[in-house]
Amino acid sequence: DGGITQSPKYLFRKEGQNVTLSCEQNLNHDAMYWYRQDPGQGLRLIYYSQIVNDFQKGDIAEGYSVSREKKESFPLTVTSAQKNPTAFYLCASSIDWTGGKAFFGQGTRLTVV
Amino acid sequence: KQEVTQIPAALSVPEGENLVLNCSFTDSAIYNLQWFRQDPGKGLTSLLLIQSSQREQTSGRLNASLDKSSGRSTLYIAASQPGDSATYLCAVNNAGNNRKLIWGLGTSLAVNP
């Protein structure tokens, strides 16, 4: 089945640690996105990639980093510089950057302990 | 700046009712509008995508309409079922080169048996 796989489903981070969230898609999509979801707030865009080997900052990129070395993969690193990382993280893809139908993974819940 | 509003924030209905969820946006220069469903603790599932040139889209018991000039979209759910209980999110893709989804906060729907 084609889709987007995020792992892990739950992740716990100690203060000062970097953690990496995985996102893999087998839809052959060019564009991939990372969002953060917090209670009472709309989805906020962290980073997006229109094509392999390229990515752009979204609205809340500070404290996060990404890479796009393969078309299928768009990992997100939450660094120690992110002051409030506890949130639900969603990865999405679309066939290209022009705004087609968005497909989402099942999310990763990150908790700082 | 595009803003998306969804009303009501929460809705509780008895099973079998037909219902309407509302989404409004402030800038009518959109590329498309997308409706999603989110179950608690899960990712988003795409329901319907309406291009800016379209007036409505249908999928099963769901019908989404778009009135671009007035900045409104509605999601109509016919003969609601308990399995329809979820949060419904509306997102707008702006026209132009900046094709990022702008999200509403969602409507939390409870369909009671």
C-alpha cells in the first residue's frame, strides 16, 4: 500500500538532547512537509521540501533542522535549541509543490521529560 | 494575510442527522481548498479537494461546496453516523507562488448513537 510512514509513534526526549523523527513515503511525491500541532492552535508549518536536495523554512523553523537526500525520506531533527518541543508532529506529502492533495502520516508525539 | 476560520468549534448531534460544517477565508485568491478528517491522536485523512474553479465536490455522504467570492466553504455530511465522530479541518492553498496550506482550527464533531 502506498502511503507515508512516520516513526516512532511516541518519543521521549530529555532536556538538551537532539532527536530525529522519521518520515518515509512511497507515493513518488516530490513535495514533503513537516507540521507541528498543539492543542488550540492550527497546524503550523516547520519546514517543507519541493524537491529532493532542496528544502525551505516554514513559519516556525527555529530549533528544527531537516534534510532531503532521498525523494522518499524527509527526517526532522528537533534540536536542543527548540524551547518548547513537546507537541504532535505531522509529516505530509503532495505530488508536487503546486498545491495538490496532501497526504499525511500518522504522527509522532514528542514529549520532553 | 490569509486567515481561515471554522465555525462551530464543536458540534454534538444525534445519529442520522444531516449537518453542515463551515469554513471561511479572508482572501478569495485561492488555488484550492481541502477538507480533512482527524481522529484523536492520529494523522489527517484527506476528504475532499475543491479547485478554485469548482463549486462543489462529492464523495459518498460528503459534499463540499465553495463560494470563492464570499470566502466560504461548507462540508455537508448526510445521515451522520457515530463513526463520523472526529475533528474536521479546512485548509486553503493560496494562489500565486507561495503554495502553502493555511489551516483552520477545526470543528470537533460528536455523533451520538
